[in-house]
Amino acid sequence: MEIHKILAKLEDFKPEPMAETGLATYIQTHKMIKPGQESFFYACLYVGYVSELPEKLITDQISNLICINDKPLPQGFLESGDMNLYLLPAGTNQFDVLNRIADIMIDEATLVSAMRRILDALYANTGLQELVDVASEVFENPLFVNDTAFKILAMSHKTKFTDETLEEEKQLGYVYEE
């Protein structure tokens, strides 16, 4: 997931950009900063306190950091140029930020997985009915696909309707005109 999409969803924490590479940066995971940690994996978003940062960063790849402002940044820290660093106000709870990032990344993974299931059903070429059944599971709602004459071409089979009209339409194979 692109780092700016994550930051947009963290806006209520008021992240302030201190350094940005200007490149599209894709995040695959997130971790807490270990005190004194000197190198960082480029596809990971690290969350911690400024006081946990080393005096100088030793890396030749992009680092992605969200730090809680509990002391001034180390003097030469921003000189590397290969860093996306965002500061959060003092008093921010590190675990709240980590949990929010986890939720954001889980939502993204769930969406990608759902899209993959629908595409797999489409490319499996097993017909409209299979596609409707998969889509119904993904969207967690019953689906009816009908033509312009309101004849039902496919519907989610596993659904039991409490509405008598919908249940009758399911049995008849067409949608009532009214």
C-alpha cells in the first residue's frame, strides 16, 4: 500500500512531514522502532519515538518512519535524503498508531483478496451462476442478475429471504413487474 494512502487515513493523529523522498513508496508491513535501531527495511513502516532513533542513520535505502515527538530530532538525521519521516505530536500513543496501521493494511488486504476471488471466478469461465455466488459471498449480500425483461439469469443460491416476494421471485425465475 502506498505510504501516502496510509498517512491520509492517519490524519486524525496529525502527522507532520519532516522529510519525504518524493518517490512512490509502497509499504508491505509495519513494526515498532527498536531503541537505537540504525537500519530499516525499505518496505516497512516503522513507528516509535524520536528518542529511540540513532544519532545517525546507517542505510543506503529508503527508510519510512513515523515518530512521536518526545525530544528534538538528532542533528544529522535528516541529511540522508532517503527518508520519509513524519512526526506525531507528543503524547500520542504508539500502540494506537500501530493498531490503526494494522487495521488499514488488513482492510487493504481484504479488498485485494475479494477482488482476486471475483477475477478468479470470472476467468475460471464456469458461468454466470458461479460468478454471482462468489460475488454474493464477497459482498455479503444476495445478488440477482436479470435481463431487460426481468427474467432472472442468475441469483445467489445460498440466500434464504425473509421477504415472501423475494423468495417467490427466486422460485419463479423472474422479477415481478411492480
